[in-house]
Amino acid sequence: MSESVNPDDAGTVVTRLLPDPAERGVVLGQLVTSAQHADSVAPNAWGVTLYRNLFRLNVGRVEVLVVGEGFVRLNCAGALGTIPLTGPHFEQADYRSVPGPQCAFVGPAGAFAAVAADLQGPHRAFIEAAGLTRAGEPVSGSPHTRSHSPELMAYARGVVEPGAVQFVSPDEVPDGGPLVEGAVSRVTVNAYERNPEARRRCIAAHGTSCCICGFSFGAGYGPEADGYIHVHHVRPLSEIGGEYVVDPVEDLRPVCPNCHAVLHLGSRCRSIDEVRQLRAQQRHAAPGTLG
């Protein structure tokens, strides 16, 4: 077990763990982004804990982000080896309370900074899986809220919020990614809130099978995974740019993590019909390669 530290030492610990200013900005940007999403999913069930040799963010009982000496661990929903969950720094994960396939990026902060923007969709999906019950209700609590460090969050926001570097989620804001200039280490986070009730109504209307490929977590993994699915905004929230009244039947669709990743792959959001067409083309070109 890592040794706890005085909360006032948050800056000292973070600087020692992340000595490079640009990398520190990206990782703290991730911490703020992940915490914001955790708070929107399960506001009473997340906490950030500060130790002498690491800090971590937990949602419910599950760690979703860990930063230690020489490594960043970011947990993601999706099968290991599928885009964008590929490369030498990815490994299988197996959190029993989180349904569906999952894996983690585990590597140095510099390598994390290079791929962070591409991992936002799968990471947000992992937070949602950890923070929601099978019925789609927010998890009610976490033992880690007792050790939550507001000082660490205050330090992270102090680095992130005033800055000139953008750290954005490719599934929400086009042309995203950490844009580092010289020694600038501050990060601006663009976050768009989700409405859990809209998610529930979407699933009630459209079911829990992927509307693109038809995959069902319940059929594929059994009762523990039954009812789990991502919800996709047909029109990206970044195009709207603020609050709007969502129609869960018209504006949202259930999609599996793999199809969700392809919808948001690259610098633009594809339409559902485009991804269906990609699957049809691949099935025709290489029969048997798709389920």
C-alpha cells in the first residue's frame, strides 16, 4: 500500500512524479477531464487519492486512472487490440464489476501524451461502466470518497484551467489533441455533460443491442453484462456548443464500444450509415472477418 501524504504536498508529489512540464499538463488535464466525467455519471461515487508515490482516481470501487513513478495507467472500455486500443503500452484488464471487454494503457507519461486524445472515448465509456449499475442508475457510493484529496484537485485545476494548451476528447471536439508550445504546461479542458435520463430513455426506445453491428453484451457475455451499451449522440455535442434539449429517441443511438470508436475515429464524427457501410464493404472484401 502506498504511503499517504500531507494534502498540502500535492504540488511537490505531482512535480516529482511528472517532472516534465508539458507531460505534467497533459496528465493533469486527463485527471480533471476524468473527474469531471465521473462527477457527471456518479457524483457520489468517485474520489481522488494522493499518496507519496502515486495518485489515482476511483469510480465506485474501481480505479480508472493511476499515475505513479514512471507510468500512467488509463483504463478503457473495449477489446485489447482494437483501434485505438493498440500498441506496446496496452494490456488486458479484468475488473469484475465492470461489464464488457476492457484494457488499459500502461506506460510513461510521454507515450501517454502521444495517444491521450484518441483514448478519450473508450476511457469515458469505462468510467460510465464503473459508475452506473446494470439498470443505468448511478453507483451510490465509494470507499474512496473518504480519502478524497480536494487539494490535489485544486492543484490540478490550477495548472489546467488558466492555460493555453488544449486537451480535448476526439469524440466531442474535432481536431483534438494536446497542443504543446515550448514549455507551456497548462491545459484547457472542453467537457460536455451527459444527461443520464436521456441515456435511459434512449435504451428504452432502441434497446441495448448495437444499432450498427447488432452486438449484445448480454448475449455475448452473459447476465453480468446484460443491459450494458454505449449511447452515441447522432449530432456531436461539440457541434452544438452548449446546452440543448435532447430528444433521446431521435438524437441518441445505442452502439457497442468498437463501433463507437470507429464513429469518432480521426478528426471527424462519422454517421451511423457510414460505419454500417464500412462494415458492409469489409464483409464483402474479406468474408468471415466480421461477426
